[in-house]
Amino acid sequence: MKRSRKVMFVSHCLINANSKAATSSKHKAYYEGIVEKILHNDVGIIQAPCPELLYGVDRPPMNKEFYDTPEYRNYCKEIIDSLIETYKIYSENNYQILGFVGIEGSPTCGVSMTHITVNGEPKKVKGKGVFIEELEKKCIEKGIDLKIKDQDDIDDLLKVIP
Ligand code: SF4
């Protein structure tokens, strides 16, 4: 059978929710419905490493300020450099790379929304997580046109499939 030659990058927890902060309990193992949708469109999934695992698998949920440090940004950049190498391998061999799927509201992987601290409380606000900010910067620097969307906007990435 011929391979589809279509791939998509995803934030790690989309297919392994065990990496999420300890009190996050919406998903038992993965983002149900979204992962199936990608696979049913014959799109292969490239799972990015989870940057927040740097702080442990049972870490408490934190807001963007906690992650917005030079050290963490550098750590994200290292991950991104490796993803860009993978991107190049597929793109230079004429694979269709549909985009990158982030996680809405995440201080690291949020695309349209993230979480910040307001008056000592977490607040969901418009904005990007630290990893997505660095990913976008790298794509601009390298002239890479990688579409980046939150998981609930996956249709925007899949609709470009002929
Ligand atoms: S850092 Fe990204 S991949 Fe890791 S749990 Fe948070 S949203 Fe998921």
C-alpha cells in the first residue's frame, strides 16, 4: 500500500496526556477525537517532546510567568532545533507537512490562549505559550511556513489536504 506522505507535528500530550501537570484530569491518556481525526485523514503524527517534563511528571500546574525564563526558553529552543531538523527531512523529500498542533491555554504550548497570574490567581488570556513563541520565531528565522493551531482548530490544518 502506498504511504500517504502526509505528516503533522503535535504537542506531546496530545497523544500522551500523562505528561500534563498533575491536576489536569480531562484526558485519561490522550486527546480523544482529535488524534483519531488526524489518523483517519491518513496523516502520520510526529510527537514533539514535552518541555514541561523538565519540571517533573507530577509537577503542579504553573502559569506563563513561571516558564518565561531564559533557561526554559533555551531548553525549548533545543527541542525546536531538533524538530526543525525533522521538518527538513520530510520537506526535502516532498512530504506534505500539515502543521503543528499546540494545546489551548497551556503556558508552554498554547497557540491562541495561555494562562497568566492575575491577583495571585490563574487567568486564561489571549496569547501564546513560551514554546510556541519560540517555535514561531525559529520558523520566521528559517523561512519555514509551518501552520500552528490549537487542538480544537485541527480542521484548519486538515482542510488543506487535497
Ligand atoms: S508542555 Fe506542552 S506538551 Fe507538555 S503537557 Fe504542557 S501542553 Fe502538553
